[in-house]
Amino acid sequence: MSFLAFAYKDTASAESAYESVWEAWKERAPEARKLNLGAIGERRDAVQGLNASMDEGSKGMIAQVRVGTVILLITGEAAPKVDMADTLITKFATTFSERAQEAQK
């Protein structure tokens, strides 16, 4: 798993950047389908598809969550025949979102 945090000066700036950040990253999981992250953050998106190598049976997942002034991006990849549950990225996204909320209080 990889994690990126983009911090902005205010909530409006983070919201304004959200869509362009998502558009730049979501394509890194070819043949993707949407994943449901549940009710975390103010805004969230996630997809699961092939990993960047596009090998048959591989898996790539990307999740993005906005929490206040921060956009969190979580990525994960698995080679063919390596199991990676869809819930794994949800667990990481939830944990990092909760910590981002605490840090902004």
C-alpha cells in the first residue's frame, strides 16, 4: 500500500482540487469498477481494477478521501494469484481519515 496526503490552506482549496487529483490518479487502475468506502470524510471515491502492469488476474485499488483541508490518496497493487481483499483499502482509508479529522481539531 502507498499513501499520499495533499494539504491545502483551506477547505475550499481542497474541495476545488479534489476532482483534478482524482482524475489524475483513478486511471492507474485499468478496467476499474467503483468501490464503496462507506461514509468517511466529506468526499470519497474508490476503484478496483487491474494493477498498472495490466497482467491478467492482477489487482489495483485506489481510494481518495477529502477530510477538511486534506486529500488522502491510498493505492494498493497485487500480482496475479495474490489475494488482496477490497476491504483492505477501506480499512486504510477509514483509519487515515479518522486521524486527519483528529489532527484538524
